[in-house]
Amino acid sequence: MLHLIWEGIIGLVIGAVAKLLMPGKDPGGIWITMLIGVIGSFGATYLGQAVGWYRADQSAGFIMSVLGAMLLLLIYRLFKGRTAAA
């Protein structure tokens, strides 16, 4: 259980840094920020392993996790902008 709480805290920090680095309006409050950070970290790990930057037993570091969360925010904004214009 403590492991999940720790992942949530790290996800919150990663999501907050990603939102801070990307100017503009972003979705949600604390829970959405945490979710963006956790999913961005998992996405960066998966992408890094697929490209060959990480071995199967390694995970993405802080910088790559923030970049993954920023990519997730960018994708959100692209879809959000497309649906708002339609």
C-alpha cells in the first residue's frame, strides 16, 4: 500500500512540474495532475524501453517522466482544441 502512495506523490510532483513548464490552461486539480504524472511516467518508461534507452528492469528518470507528462498534456490540448472547434 505504501508503494502506491509513494507513486501517487511522485506522480503529483511530475504532473505539477509538467504543468508548470507548459504555459496555458490545463485540466483538473490535484487528482488529474497526479494521474497525468503517473501516466506520463509509465508512457516514458514504455517508450524508452521500446526505443532501447532502458532495459526491461529500468524505469524512466525524473526528466523523461516530466517530458512524458508534457507530451500527454500536448496530446490533450490537441484533442481538446479539435473538439472545441467542431
